[in-house]
Amino acid sequence: MRRSGVLLPLTSLPGPEPVGCLDRRALGTFLDMLVAGGFQTWQILPVPAESRGDCPYAGNSAFAIDPLLMSIDDLAEDGFLDASRRRRAWADVPRNHPEDEVPWPAVHAWKRPILEEAARAVDRRFVDAFLEVEHSWALDWALWWALMRTGSGLWKSWPGGLRDHDPEALRALLAAHPDDVGIAVALQFLVQRQWDRMRAMMRARGLSLMGD
């Protein structure tokens, strides 16, 4: 059966932030436009976390979603950022960049601290439950994320135990960086919430999602 669709990367989705994100209002407008146009499929590019050069095809995980896709407004409305932090975020949003360019360094510098603040507000029970469900990859991802924050460089330069995925070395890494590991997992919990909401919005409209 033939279907019609639209290819639009999530980062190109029109919305309130400098780069497209999972903002529920912007998504609703776009999805309604697809339905009105007679389309059945939305095709997107990969959405990996920590991609090299912000390239969707150079991600460091096949499972982790880029936290930068999260909506600041939705995080506040869901109770993970307070009203004053939300106002400060919008006061500091990157501006005055060319309309045909994405100010990636400025976006990273602006948004990462906000997202990590939201991650710290996540109840530990949600983090533990997410780890239990996503046990096949989430802890390894979080350990890698924590290790990268130490400036450890390429995996070839890591200590042998970490390079070889030795359980004792991994436990030592977790013990040394529990806060960073917790933030990494909480970020994935939060972005998964917004991702799941997008999928529910699509299903309600009879739309399917296709990856590139």
C-alpha cells in the first residue's frame, strides 16, 4: 500500500526555541498540518545523544535520545523546572543569529545547564524504575557520559578495566561519579517522557513515524 509522508528533522520543527524540539504545542500544530494535507507518515533523521559535530549520523549510542530535543516549556509545565527558572531561561535564550544558521555552540551553552537542573529535580524512584526497564543500555550509557565529563578522551586512552568493560572498574566509576551517572539517567528519563508523548499524539491522529 502506498502512503504519503513528509521528511522533517525534529531540529527543523518550527517552535519557540532556537532549534526545533518536542514542544507539545508546536508538535500539535505540525501534526494537524500533516493530517490536513492528507499525509500518513512523518519521516525524521536519527536523534542520537552526544553526536559528533551535531551530526545525526554520528551518535555515540543506538538507544539514547538527544536531551537537547526536550522542550523547556514542557519541562516546566511537567514540574521539573520552577517558574523563575523558566523565566530566566527565556531571558537568556540565544538571539541575533542569522536565520539560516543554527547557533549550535550557543544552544549547547544555554540549554545544557537548564536540562541538568531539570534532571536533578527527578525523583530517584523514577530514575531507578527507568534503569530497571532500560537495563540493557541505560547504565552503560550513563557511565560513558560520566566518564566523558572527566575529559577522558577516546576509549583507546581509557584505563584497561574501563576499556574492557570490567565489572569491578565499572563499579568503581559509578562510586566515583554517582551524581553524573544519576543526571545522565534522569535526562534520558525526561526526554523519553516527551518522546512518548509525541508518539501518543501521532497515534491519536493516525500518523506513523519513520526513521531515516
